[in-house]
Amino acid sequence: MERTLSIVKPDGVRKNVIGEVIRRFEHAGLRIAGLRMLRMSVKDAEAFYVVHKERPFYASLAQFMSEGPIVVMVVEGENAISRVRQIMGATNPKEAAPGTIRADFASDIEHNIVHGSDSANSAAYEIPFFFPTIEIF
Ligand code: UDP
Ligand code: MG
């Protein structure tokens, strides 16, 4: 069993696809082990994406991720990290495989609906960023 952190980003909440994202995870046999809606400050978003702090898109990304509420979730299952990434599709929706969340709903490389941890190391940072142990079931 593996756990990963996924986020319905502000554009996903705005586009009314919270349920659709969760449905796709559940339909794939993954289990929602934690779930919450919240809004990050710019500083929260900078801390969450600190691995990208040298990237040119960092400031814009932190702005975007704090512009409205998000839904954060812990997703659990066998190979949950890579399977969530597959269901999400490539970062750039133009390159995302047909039938993935990003191919179906994302408008551009920044506003791409959903986040998923990219490795066990990332998940180990990202899950406790939002979830205390007593909120993971
Ligand atoms: N992003 C962006 N421009 C880029 C690459 C990424 O705005 O050229 C944003 C996008 O929202 C992406 C996030 O930064 O989801 C984190 O980038 P990463 O490379 O980690 O992509 P992901 O793991 O989300 O597919
Ligand atoms: Mg990433």
C-alpha cells in the first residue's frame, strides 16, 4: 500500500470537477484516506512548491494556487503515486494522453486542475504538509 497527496487546484474547484477527480481515483480502485477544503496563502503555496523555487514559473504558480479554495486529499492504494499521476496526465494538457484529467479539463500548463506527488519522497513531505496523522484513515 502506498499513499500520495493529490489536490484539486483552484481552477478545478472553479470548474466544478471536484467530484469528477475523486470519482476517477475511486473508479481506478484507489481509496480516499483523507479529504479537506482550504485556501492557501501565497506563503503556504511557496512552501508547498519549494522544490520549484528556482523555476521561472514559481511566483506565478504560488499566486495561482492561492487564488481560491482547493481540495486536498490523501489517496491510498497499490502504486498510488504513479497511478494517480497516470490518471492526471502530463503537466502540459497539450501533451496529456486522451482520457486523463488534464487532457479533459485543463486549460494550460499552469492551470492544470490537479496535483499529485511525483515520488515517495515528495509524498512524505506533501501529506503531512496538510494532514495530521489523526485525519488520515
Ligand atoms: N507549471 C507551470 N509552468 C511550467 C511547469 C509547471 O506553470 O512550465 C505549474 C503547473 O501548475 C504544474 C506545477 O507548476 O502542475 C508544478 O510543476 P511540476 O513540474 O511539478 O508538474 P506536475 O508534477 O504538477 O505535473
Ligand atoms: Mg510535480
